[in-house]
Amino acid sequence: MSALEERSWAADDWSAPRAAIVRAEGLRKTYRAHGLELDALRAVNLSVARGEMVAVMGPSGCGKTTLLNCLAGLDTIDAGHVLIDGVDLASLSDARRADYRAQRMGFIFQNFNLLPVLSAAENVELPLLLLRVSAREARKRARAMLDAVGLSHRERHRPAELSGGQRQRVAIARALVNEPAIVWADEPTGNLDTEAADEVMELLTRLNRERRQTLVIVTHAPDISARAHRLIRMRDGRIVTPG
Ligand SMILES: Nc1ncnc2c1ncn2[C@@H]1O[C@H](COP(=O)(O)OP(=O)(O)OP(=O)(O)O)[C@@H](O)[C@H]1O
Ligand SMILES: [Mg+2]
């Protein structure tokens, strides 16, 4: 056994040679609109370890949302490769890619994206019903997840009957209920006041540590990036810190 293999890594040492769950190489994305070409991603290389919590920061318009969408296979790329757990999403058909996302990924957005006519529990169980989990099992797991985010007393409430922080916690429960390997969050606290933002970040950090879910989180808030294992800075379509 080599010296490298013998070395034992501390659980939170993210320089350890873990298998990458996200690997992007030479990623390029060019938007073409209104006669303009805009290079939103310029040869991005990035790798994220399983269980890692990575914060992505950078000025408005530098390509953070584009990066997340391209990594998650929500948007097409113009060059390069994205491998999620060794799978090249671009090589899958649209249906297989959607299936892969439903099974392996969770999404959290700045504006919550909850369905207004559904209760908290119904919003959370939706991803499971799409995965053809039985109604009974889906409700059971949705309840357990709402409990984990501290909202079991609000399961019948609709989004309009919840505070902003509570809505985002429902959205987090929805993102995590299928036990995804990787969770993408685009400014999850952008619409929350400081106190609600703190609660949501506390929750995300705890879930990342307890469930070992990989979390890639775009944020403008320095205190959020301080909680992450690693900070990636972007500028003008490039990563300017080692990815
Ligand atoms: N659908 C699109 N069509 C054309 N250009 C786009 C499109 N989406 C984004 N862009 C452009 O690509 C660049 C990167 O946008 P992106 O949304 O990734 O930035 P961002 O870093 O997430 O910014 P913010 O912090 O404001 O959310 C911007 O200049 C934007 O105008
Ligand atoms: Mg954005």
C-alpha cells in the first residue's frame, strides 16, 4: 500500500481524494439572442466531491445560474462535458435525462416555485408521485420530511398561508424528499429576511452534514459561503478560484 493510500483523511478534509460526483470539463455556454452572442461560460472546469457543500459566488451576470443549469442538465451546453456520478447527461435522451434528474437531484430556487393550489404536504410529495411511489408511502415520507424541516404543524397550509422562510423550508423538504444524491440551490435565501435566511441556512447545513447530500449553492451572502466546505468564485463566465 502506498503512503497516499495509508494516509487517513479527517471526515471534513475536502482535499481528500474522494470520488467526484460532479465533474465538468471545458464547459462552454453561449447564449444567442437578439443578434447578440454572449459567452456565459468560458471553459469551466469543476469537480465536486460526494457530500461536499460548495458555495458559488460572483457578481450579477457572471454566469452562476447558467453554471447550475448546465451542470444539472436543465440547459444545453455548447462544448465540454458534464459527468454526474460518471454519467454524461448530454448523452441521454430528454426523457432519460428528466428521469435521472427526478431520481438523483433536488432543486431549490430563490422564489420557492411551490404550487399555490397544493398544501405543504402535497407540494412535498409531488416528486415522489412523479417517481410512481404509492400515494400512501409518498404522504408518509412527505410528513417525515416536513417534520425534519420543522413544519409538521403546517402540512395542510398552502404556500400563501406560510411565511417566506416557511415556504422555503417546504421547498427544501420537496427538494430532499426523494433523497437525491445532489441538491442544487440558486440563491435559496435571496427572498428572505436575515432571520429566516439564517434558519434556512442552518437547516441546509445540517441536512448536508447529516444526510451527506452534495450541495451546490449559489449565493450573494458571505455568511453562507462561510458555512460551505469550499467557495468557488466566478467572474465573467470563468471560475477564478480553483474549482
Ligand atoms: N436565456 C438567456 N438568453 C440570453 N442571455 C442570457 C440568458 N440567460 C442569461 N443570459 C446572460 O448570461 C449571463 C449570465 O447570466 P446568469 O443568469 O447565469 O448570471 P448570474 O451570475 O446568475 O447573475 P445573478 O447573480 O444576477 O443571478 C448574463 O449576462 C445574462 O444576461
Ligand atoms: Mg442567477
